[in-house]
Amino acid sequence: MNKATRAAVIAGNWKMNKTPSEASVLVSAIAERAAGKDGCRVVLCVPYVDIPAAVEAARGTNVKIGAENVHFKESGAYTGEISAAMLVECGVEYVIVGHSERRQYFGETNETVNLRAKAGLAAGLKVIICVGEVLEERQSGITSEIVSMQTKLALAGITPEELENVIIAYEPVWAIGTGLTATPEQADEVCGIIRSVVAGLYGEDKAMALTVQYGGSMNDKNAAELLSKVNVDGGLIGGASLKPDAFGSIIDAAQ
Ligand code: 13P
């Protein structure tokens, strides 16, 4: 299996942006740009409160709706958290776990990332697991070790069948929201490292079928070159996913 047979996934991560009424308008605008573009899957991961409006606006289009996080317990005394079953009932199909902003600001650890991933998969969600090094780690030459460790720990206990619903997003932390983008060669190299870690855990066939995204200041100008790389199967896009034209151009680049 080669790149051409893997699912290309262009996913937006809106982070803490857009109210429900704004979400409705933005999903509709992106759905219009995505219409008929069958060369990739288009996903918008939105704030929890935007989910009903986003699902409604995406109905009948080729845009799928995701959440930006999920808790690992089914229910209980976890003030402020949202379960996988709640997301599923709202029409959510994808969920991001382990985003570096969650790791950096909200105490997310490799262990909780793994628990959240397993909870999402058990509920039937497609899970986008984020991994990536910080600048000091890249400068110390330990990117490969960090990303391999995060990947292995995130996938602990996930079955080969469940892996079919996993996407891994390589997001170098130094490239997120900074305007600094990994070069296509850097993105390709680390996405390739992730794929070889998965090959070691699950075998070559599973690894070759895995969608590995790049994220970090991907935009309409740099997307085509990043997405042309053999190990880069899509993008996880922050800022540019809030702009229908820029995001539309990234979808075009993935065709
Ligand atoms: P930016 O595209 O804004 O750099 O954000 C990337 C990201 O964090 C996606 O999850």
C-alpha cells in the first residue's frame, strides 16, 4: 500500500474560537468550498458548545465534525469534562487527543492521552492523536526519541482493529501558531519515524495504511509542498481553518 491508497485527511482545529452562530456560518462556508472534493476527507474539530450548530450546518455535506478533546470515564464526578458517549450522541465522528496546548496548559500527560484515545475508540470515534517535540528537544537532537515515545505511549493497549480508526498528527510545538513551519523534509522525516514506530508495534501493513498528518502553521501557501511528501497524508490546521478561502485552498492542495 502506498500514499495514494491512504485516506488523506484535512482537519481543522478551531481551538477556542467561534460562537455557535459563528460556527454555523463558518461550517457552511467551508462545506461550500469542500463540495465535490472527494480526494480527501474534510473534518472540522470545534469547541464543545459549537457542536450542535456545526453538525446541523454540515448535514448533507462532505464535512465531518469532530471535538477537540474527550474525557476517559463514561460518566461521573468530573466537573467540566465531556464523555465520548455525549459526543457520539451529538453527531461527532472525530476527536483530537493530546494536543500540545492540552499537554502544556492543562496537565495532559502521555498516560491521559492514551486513556482518552482508548475511550474515544471504544465509543466508535475516529481519534486524532497529536505528538510533537518542543523547540529545545529539536535543538538537542532528540525529536525522534520524543515523538517515538509519545506515539508508543499513546497507542498502548490499542488493538490492531482499533488502529484503523486512529490518525496520528505530527505537530512540532515550535511550529504551532508561530508562523514557523517545519520544512517539507522535516515533516516528512518525522511522519516517517511515526510510521516506522507503528510498523514495529503493529506490522508493516497496518503502518502503511495509517494516516499521518502534519500540523503547525500549515496554510494555503505551504500546504501543497507539505502534502506532496510521501509520509504526509494530510494536515491538522489551526489558524487557517478559520478562513474558508485559505482552508479551501488546502483542501484543493490535497486533491
Ligand atoms: P496553527 O495552524 O495555527 O499553527 O495550529 C496548528 C494546530 O495546533 C492544529 O492542531
